[in-house]
Amino acid sequence: MFILLVILHVIVCLFLIGVVLIQQGKSADLAGAFGGQGSQTAFGPRGAANLLTRLTTWSAIIFMLTSIALTVVMSRTSSNRSVLSNLPSQSTPAKK
């Protein structure tokens, strides 16, 4: 199950990066290049969400859920695992 979650998480990460980079930002037209806002309000026009906005929202939700699931799975399976547990312990006292 852990491997399946990691694979799903990586796919969602790559998909989310792609969808966000494809989207057109606010004032991406020619008027926005010169500082003009045109007829936009203070927070931009509020229209119906297009397909890219919905894909971004759902992929962000799936990303958060897989992140939480991976955290829960790792916390339950890794009892007393640490990066430092494999280091040899030093039993010799320091010299004065």
C-alpha cells in the first residue's frame, strides 16, 4: 500500500505542476504588460471555473490527502526507526 501511495503521490505532483504552469495568470494580456487592468475589479472577474481551475483544485485536494495518508502510514510502520540508529555508539570517554 505504501508503494501505491508513493506512486500516486508522484503522479499527482507532476500533474499539479503541469496544470499550474499551463494556466493563464491575471493580466496576461497586452494591457497587463503595461500595468493596465482594463475592466477588472480589485480581485479580478469572477466567472465560472473552467476545466483547468477544476483540475487544479482536485489535484491539490488529492495531493493533500496522499500527503496525509503517507504521513499516517509512515508513522505506524516506522517504530523506533531513526537516521541515527545505524551509527555506532562511541563508548570511549573524551581525553582531558
